[in-house]
Amino acid sequence: MTRHTQAGPAATLGRRTLLGAAAAGAAMLARPHVAGAQAKVIRVGMPTILSGRVAILGTSSRTAVQYAFSRINEAGGLGGRSLELVERDSKGRPDEAAKVTRDLINNDGCELIIDGEASSGGFAVHEVIRDLPVLCIHTNSETSSLTADPKLHVKTAFRCARQGIHDAVAGGVYASAISKQRGLKRWMTCSPDYAYGRDNTAEFLEFIKKFDPSIEVVDQVWPRLFAPDYTENITKALQVRPQAMYSALWGGDLVSFIEQSNLYRIFGNITLFSSSLGDPPVLTAIKQLPPGLHTAYRYNRNYPDKPSNTAFADGFASLAKHEPTNWAWQNYVAAQFIAEALKRTNGRTEGAALAAELKGMALDSPLAVGDKLTLRDTDHTLIGYPTAWGRTVPKAPFVEGFVPVEWSQVLEMEAEWKQRKGYA
């Protein structure tokens, strides 16, 4: 694989229409990267995944930041200074994520980092920031421990992304209500075998059992990340015959799993609950989307129902040629937090100065359940975003019937979880 080019996203989700959209977005936004920052330019580095089957994580992250920066720059920038994004392809490898992050800071003149890596690379970037304490905002890693575990705390690192424990509480509330109503007692899980997959799945099971103690987990399978084939896992499900399945697969992996499962018609007998199916490009990449699958909110132009959310979707889609992803809104919001922090520091880019401004910062946002999203001061993580769950329908908007879970309940359960984990 090569570093991103106009053809870089060519294996994004395995569906031709989505590949064309990702490639178009890459062509529109590609630019040469010249080492050495200009006096009036603030360079922001982004390590992310721009090639392979989950390249849409990186391409949609990049497009969202480019969209946000272009709006800021067109409005006059920050005290006359403009923002420039410099992205690098880690190819989904943690060692490469660490390397390109160091290169962005040491060789490319980047003064801030937007970490667009999945959890597999996010932890590697986190340790680089421990050594080179520029401001870093993690925008795609959902593994709870990254910010929840005080032993991993880095003073200049923040998470502007949904977090596994928040989705686990909401998912437990939502799924337990359905399990009680429909008598879904026998459960199975199928999640990727790395930190996010295992942590996310354990957290979901912890909370669904809390709200419905009668459920039984009859089996768990752990396909490797970016696995090419899921026949073994699907066959196991046919043998075990659970009534419900939870999966933390995402991106192209989830598309492949559902399409291969459709060949065996397993979703006629197994009720699927997915942490990541709600991404619009994932939904549209599936040839025959089964109705009635349950998914956590990822992104939807109709939820939250705000004109500003629709405007964001339209602006992003005009560049990317597809609807925003979960990663897109998280990166867009991160860019807004960065811009506000730079305003408050009068353009100072020192990591400690920016971190002091970001701790506890609350911003108006189209993605807020209420009016504002907040970067919590205690653990540098985002709260206030949608934690609703919904069910799939075979045509646009592809997910409907969103059931919200109040943030007061999420935060109460999270506090108890932190106590049990020794994080508080």
C-alpha cells in the first residue's frame, strides 16, 4: 500500500459506489505537503487510515476537518492566521501511526495533532504525545480506557469522540428492554479481536446483564481486525443458535460480515445489535440491508433534528459525495474546539496553554443532544453527544425510531463503572 493519493481510498468498504465517493473526496482535497510552517499558517497534523478496507475512517475524517478549516479560513482565520491540515496514512498499523505522528511534529512543522486513528493506532499516538506534549485531540478511538484510566492520562491529550462506556450504558438500557419484551435470553457476540472490540463488548454485556440479569451468553467469537472472511464465525452462530447477537465490528469489516451473513439468512432468526452499523456510508454499502437490525447512533442528518445538523450534512456531502460518518462529525467538532482554544490563547499553540483552555470547554454544536458539547475537565473526554439507538429500514434514512437515553443516567452508570474499575 502507498501513502494517500487520489486512488488511496480504493478499498474503502468493498462497495463500488462508496469507493467512487471516497476517491472523489480524496482527489478534491489532496494537496502537496511542503515541510516547514509558514508564519501565517498553523499546521495541524493528522495520522489516520487512508488505505485498505476501512479507509473511509480516514477519508471522512480528513474531509470533515478540511471542511471545518475552510470555513474558518474563509471567515478570516484566527487573528489573520489560517489553519492547514497535513495528513499521513498509517495503513492501520500502530507502529506506523507512531512514526508518522513523530514525523508530522518533528519534520512537517505541525504544532497540533488531530489523531484520526482507530483505537489500534490511537494508543500508539497517545504515547508519542506523552513524549512530545503538543496538543492532541483523539477523534476516532472509542476504547474507554484511553481517557478513563488515570494511569494513561496525558495532560495535553483529549478525546473528541464517543466513548465505549457511554454507548454500553445506552446499549444496555435499550437492548435489555427489547430482550425482556421479546424473551431474548440466549446471546452471542462477534467482535474484532483487539482492544476496542474486546472492551466494547465486555462493557455492553456488563450493562445489559445489569438491566436484564436473565440473559445468558452462550458463545463469543473474535475474528481478527480486517479479516477477509467470516464464514467460520457465521457457521458457529448457526451451530450455537443464539436468539440475539452483539457485534462491535465496524466499517468494511461490518459490511462484509452482514453481506456474508445474508447468504445464510441468519438475521431471520438472530436479532442483531451493532455498535457501529449506523454510519450512513456503511448502511448504503450493504447490498441488501436487512430491516430491523438494531444499531447505536453513529450519524444521521435527521437526528438531532436541528437546521445546523442538516447544514453540516449538506456541507460535508458537497465535498465527500456521501453522507457524514460518525468519524466525520467527531473530527468536525474537534476542529471547532481547536479553533475556539486558539482564539482564547490569541493564537498560542503551546500544548499546555491550549489544554488549559480545552479543559471543561463547552461549545454550541449541531451534534449536541442539548445545546452544547463539553470536553470534560476531569478526564478530557467528550460528553453531550447522541447516545440513542435505532433500527434499520431498507431505504433512506436507513435508521429510524431512535430511542434516546438520558445523559444523567449514562453519567451515573459511568461513575459506578469507574469505581469498579479503580479509575475514580
